[in-house]
Amino acid sequence: MNRADQPGPASAPVDKTVILAVIALASFLSALMGSSINVALPSIGRDFAVDAITLGWIATAYLLAVAMVLVPVGKLADIYGRKRLFLFGTLTWGLVSLLCGLATSAPMLIGLRALQGMAGAMVGATSVAIVTSAYPPGERGRALGITVSATYSGLAMGPFIGGIMTQQLGWRSIFLLNAVLGAVMVAVIIWKMKLERIGAQGQRLDLAGSVIFGLTLLAIMYGFTVLPALLGAGLILAGVLGLAVFVWWEARVPNPVLDIDLFRHNVVFAMSNLAALINYAASFAIGFLLSLYLQYVRGLDPQTAGLVLLTQPAVMALFSPLAGRLSDRIEPRLVASAGMAIVMAGLVVLSLLTDASGLPFVIVALVVVGFGFALFSSPNTHAVMSSVQKQQLGVASATLSLMRSVGMMLSMGVATVLISVYVGDVQITPANHAAFSDAFRLAFIVFPIMCLVGVFASLARGKLHTGDRTAAPRA
């Protein structure tokens, strides 16, 4: 059967450059949304008079919704067409962004962020698959590197743009800007993107498996965020049992929403996804925690805090294309593993941060983390997408996005649990700055330990390249 790096079914020629440009633009805009909101959270907290844990849910609700629907959406994309799902997701994302800008309460904003996450899942589950389908193996690492670089460019611009807009126009302007940009994206997709590759026609969506999967993730992730309460432990246990039921069910249905054999018999796919999960779990909360630290503890305004936070994604954007090209020539596991080790070193530096540390100290740490993340992400994506068959690209893309989203939620879960234990469910004020700093430092002790585990997972994936640059054989 054909792999992702072998020729697919005959189809009309497509303009690879146009496809890459559209996907890169979508990746840029979705990343811009996510990173610009982090720097606006303290302003949202003041407007709605909510605590730091509730502010965390404004970010977590989006991630949880993404994770719950990513794999089913990836399967739908393989069945009904990736362009259709990509277009519908972009349209919905823009409309919900408009509603977020009009939200009148924190619960309303959290609910809308969940809807926005479902739309984001449609974009995330299809974008990498579309690029992988369009590019041959010798060019795929470079193309994926450009896509990842666009994502990181959005992450880089987000804190800067979000900080300026929050300070000058208010936090609502961020959502309204994304609504406008979403409309532009829809127009570009309809006008320019002609690709429509359907590789799994005739299959049906496993609805029961999709529901079990979504509820399992909801139980685990919500339970994690309400720890150390007894309810949290109970929900996590229920989620683990639900995961076992999901695996049992998927192994028995004719058209599973997630092919468990991909994890059982494809070492490259399984370990690359595990490495992605750990990497994001160890690093995503950096922006959230540093945004609170810089504005609450150090007293910086949103614009200045945004400039500091720009450092990490800017470095990531700069070096991601290089990492992608390297993964076309050097084993992705070697480049990615080195990258994760460098991320770990940057996290150790952040663990040494104190209330009196200068901003250059913070910036240097973010440069190290950003460089390591750039070396990890593009090669790891290349490894995942080149290890599956063409008709599985949508599910593979969705699974990788799922690992990213679950990792992000775990990272936010660690951060919110520590804030809950040390600070409590109250607003951060000068009276509890010391408690927040303790939670901050402990988080950056936990995260490097997670990264160390991730380095070994990355190294254990085995080789991807062979003499003819085909995907690694199944184990």
C-alpha cells in the first residue's frame, strides 16, 4: 500500500506554492489568535473580576474543545475532503471570533472559546495533511518547515500585537481583528486553493468511538484542572477507564475513528506523537506563566510584556525552516531529540528566575527555548506525516494536532494546579505575589523533568530515512 511519500492517485495538477501559501497564512492567523490572548488575560481578568484559575480556562476551553474533536474531524476530512473541512473550519473560526469580541461575561467567553476550538480543530486536522499530500518526500521537510515557521511567526507577532491592541483599544479588539482576518482567509481559500484529495471514500465515521473519545478527554482534562480536589481524581480515573474502553472498541470496529494499529505497529508514528505530547506539555504554559509574572509581579504593561514574550516564537520562526531542511537530509529523530534537550536547558534557566531577575535573563532563556523548539517541531512533524499511508494523512495530521493540544492542556493543567495550591482561587494581588512566585518556580522544575523523558521518547522512534528516502518500514 502507498505511503505518504509515494505517488497518490492520479489527480489534476495542483500549484504547490499556492497550497503552501494558503496553509501558511491559516497557520499564522490561528497562532496569532492564541498568543495574543495570553498577554490580554490580566485585562480580561480585571474587566470581568475573575481569578487566575478562571483566566486559565479562557485558554484551556479552546484547547479542550480542539482535542475532543480533532481525531473525528481528521477522519471526516479523509472521507469527505480536506479542503471542505478546512474552508468550513476557517469560516466558523472567524464568526466565533466576532462573537468572542462581543462577550459580556467570563462564562460566555469561555463557552465561545470552546466553539472556536472546534473550528480550530477543523483547520488543524487538515492543514498539515494538505501540505504533505502536495509535496514529494525530498521537498516535504522544507514545506513543513515553512508551515511551522508561519505558525511561530504568528506566535511571535501575537504578544506584540496583542499587547499594543489591549493597551490602546482593549482586549476585545484582538477577537474583532481575528474575525476580519478570518473573512480574508475564507476569500483566499475559495479564490486560490483548488486542491481536493479524498483518500478514504466509502468509509463511515465511527460515531460511538468519537463520543467515547471526546468524553474520555473531557473527563481527564477537566479532572486535571480541578486537582487537588477529590472530584479531580475521580474524573481522571473515569477518563483512564474510558480510554481503555475506547482502545477496546476501536480494535473491533471495521472503520475506526483512530487506527490503533498505527500505534501498535508503527514505532516512528507512535514515538513521534509521544515526543510531541511531552514537548508541548513541558513548554506551552511558558507564555501563560510569564505573562502573569511580567504584568503582576514585575508590573509591566501589556505592550512591554508582549515585547518580551515575542522572543521565543520569533526565534522559533527564524530557525524552523532550517530545521525542516535538515530533516530532509539528517534523521529527524536526531535533530528533534537535540532540540528537545535544548528546550530542557532553557526551562532549567527559567527555574532560576526570581522577582529581582533582570529582563535580559528572561529574554536569554526564551531564546534558548525557542531555538530548541524550532529544532524539534519541524523534524518531528516530518517524521509523523512520512510514516503513514496516503489515505491516513488526515488522521495522522489530526493525531499530531491532538498530541499538541493534549500536551498544551497538560501544561496548563500543571500551571493551574500549582497556582490553585499556592495562591488559591483569588485574584493575584501584591499580597500573594510571593505565593505565585513559588508556584512559578516549581512549574519550571517539573517541566524540565518532563522534557528529559521526552528526549528518550524522541530517540526511541527509530530511523525514518532509508537509502531511497522512503518512510520507515513498519516495526
